[in-house]
Amino acid sequence: MSRAPYVIVAGIVAAAIAWTIHLGGEPDPLAIDSALTIAVGLVVFSVIDAAGLLLSRGRWARRLGFALTGTGAALFVLTELTVMSLAALALSGLSLLGLAGPWLDGWIRKRPSAGGPGIKPLGVVFGLLALIPLAGAVTPSGMTPWHGVIGGAGVVLAWSYSKAQVWALWAVRLALGVVSVPAIVNSPPAGALLLAAAVTTTVAFSWFRESLIAVAPLLERLPGPRVHRVGVENGPGHE
């Protein structure tokens, strides 16, 4: 068995931890609450990516890994230069080489798993979880309580939706946009556009039929009631 996937996953998780240490110690010019919220999002997505690469071996996990390494490069540019940021950048760079190289070609599935979630349900979950780091990223000078609300809503709804609770899907469809308005209004113009685009995309994914089937598959498959027609089966002429 190839050890390459495990080494690559270890690099992705180690990079996320290194960025967390960097953001917790030297977040300038980010406010400490914004920096730590971004760090939490990085750790959450690195754990998801590790599970995706090692367990489901889906192509989405490889793409998520690319997104994580790209986020690390952006943090290196936007924050102060420190020894930890250099170490985190090195880990992100090594992870990028591992993801882009040939070591995962025989490991990653070429086709989606028949029993796995589709791209649209994943879009709902990832969109909700992305609200955690976005709540910090769109407010570099410090978060407001409304940004805490939208980040917390992302956690609760993502968890509930992943547990196949239909109410969470309807909450995303009908309530997420409303709840996000105060956070969008209290964000800088660029951050407001980014947060609004993320919420809009997540809500759009939730309205696809596949997103409903992911949480209520039995409703789509249960047969209708069987009616026993005594008069036809046991009437005249029935043998």
C-alpha cells in the first residue's frame, strides 16, 4: 500500500495547525478574533479533506486540498512575516506538490462513488462551513456579533444537514439569506460582496433536487399503498 496519501494528508493537517499557531500569535494586520475564526475554519476543512482523501478518495478532496494550500499562500501575503508563517508556507507548498504530483493518480477515484453524496449536497455543506472562516475574513479589523451569528449558523446547519435533518435544508433555503443580512451590512464593501456571494451560492445549491434527496432519500423511493381489490380478484370469473 502506498504511503503517499498519508504523507500528503499529514502535510495538509500540519500546515493548518501551523497557520493556526501563526494567526494566534502574530495575526497583524488581522484582528485577533478574525484571525482565530479563519484558523478554526482552516482546521475544520483540513480534517474534512483528510477524511475525504483517505476514506472516500474523491476528486473533490483533491480540489479542496488545492483550495487549502491556496488559502495558506494568501495568508502568507496578507499577514506579518514570522518564522511560523515561513514554516506554514513550506508545509503548504509541500502539500501542494503532493496534491499536484502523480502520487495520488492511482488513489483518487476517477468516477464519483455510487453511494456517495453528489456535488450539490457537498456544495451545501461546504458553503455552510465556509461561513466560519468568511466571518473572520470579511472583517479584518474585528468581527461584530452578527458575524458570530452567521458563523455559528453555518456550523449548526452544516452539522444538522449532514445528519439528514430536513429542517436544516429548509432553514438554509428560507432563513440563511435573512440571517446573513446584518452581517453583510456590517462588513466592508469588498467583504460584504464576498459574504453575499457565498450565502447566495449556498442557498442556490440547497434548491436542487439532489440536495433534498440527500437528506430525505426514502421520501423519494417509498412505494404507494397497495390496495387489495377483493371484488376484482374474488369476483365472478376469477379462478
